[in-house]
Amino acid sequence: MSPRIHQIKTKRKASDRRAGAEPAGSEASGRSNGRASGPAARNAIGLLELTSIAKGIEATDIMLKESDVELLTSRSICSGKYMVLVRGDVAACTSSVAAGEDLGRETVADSIVIPNLHEEVFPAVSQSAMVENVEALGILEAFNVATLIEGADAAVKAAEVHLLEIRIAMALGGKAFCVVTGGVSAVRAAVDAGKALIGERGLLTNWAVIPAPDPDLVKEVLGGRLV
């Protein structure tokens, strides 16, 4: 068994088009849409979900030893499952996830490699992104972790927003959600892009755009990630 690899189409921001930026992946672009270019770009996520916590912990060890990947999260999630997320280039993530599948065998519930992700996706997953001002909040909620990550990626590529958090499957009934911030119009555009992608998969739970959120709400949602 080998992990699925989702191909994500890059949507260039209007500011990139006005500036005449080259499409992502061209030699002239260097970095575009927050993504490192080149064959060894560490812009992929490998996801492995298992029905056994013991096998999940063991699979994490094998995945990290198999290839040059960085651990983003390894923990139990709702419904008694275990989820592992690693970061690296596509080849490394594919090899890492395949090793976890080989070990987990019948306990493997899902696996996927998601390439070409925006740089802000990774600190959002690890909940280490920081923000200074919050003009508006956008929230996307999905039934599936992998699809939510892709929706968050689409959102941050579509408009001038910051991706603050991707919260996955912990005390959420297996669901996931993300939070973006920026100007009101930018947040609306980002949420529209994200909900379109998630909605196409039939996995959109709900969404919200909150202009000028109350400071107490911001503190509650973002916790210590305010500068």
C-alpha cells in the first residue's frame, strides 16, 4: 500500500499577478505564494491515521527514522484513533508514510501526502503562528483533516491573509478547523476560496467571517499567539 498524493493547483494572488510574478515552480519565481521552489522543497505534509494508539506511536518512530522529515504532530485524536503529521519534500513524506503503513498494516485508517503547501500552513499546524493585529477572523470547519489542510492552503494563497491555526481532530469529533486573519475583504476572499475547495469534496461543516472581533473573543480563540 502506498499513500495517496493530492495535487494542489496554485491560485496566484492578485498582487502577484499585478506585479507580473512568474508562476510558482518557474526558475524565475524563487519563492511564490509562500512556497519554496525546487525539487527538494520541504513543502509537503504526510499524514497517517491509525485505529491503534500503540501502533500510532510505534509508526511515528519508524516514519521519522525512514526519511528526512520533521514531526509536526503525533497524538491521539477523537474516536480512539492516532494521527501522525510529518513535513518534508514529497519523496521524503511519501517514503515516511509508506513505512508507517507497512508497520501499521490493518490498523491504518487513512494516509495521504499533500504537496505544494503554503509556508504558513506548517506553523499553523503546530500552533506556533503569531499575530499582532486582528482586523477580522475567518474560520473554516471540515469533517476531514486532510481536506481542511488543503482548504486552509487554498485560503492563504487566495488573498493577503495570515493563517493562524489549523486545529485537528482533538476534542472535535474527528473534525478540523482553521483560523485566518487580515482585512475584512481579504478574509472574505480567503474563506470563499477555502470553502469552495472543501465544499467540492462534500466535507464542509461550516464557516464564518467575523469583522472587528471582540478583544475577549480574540484572546480566547488565539490564546498566547497574540504579539
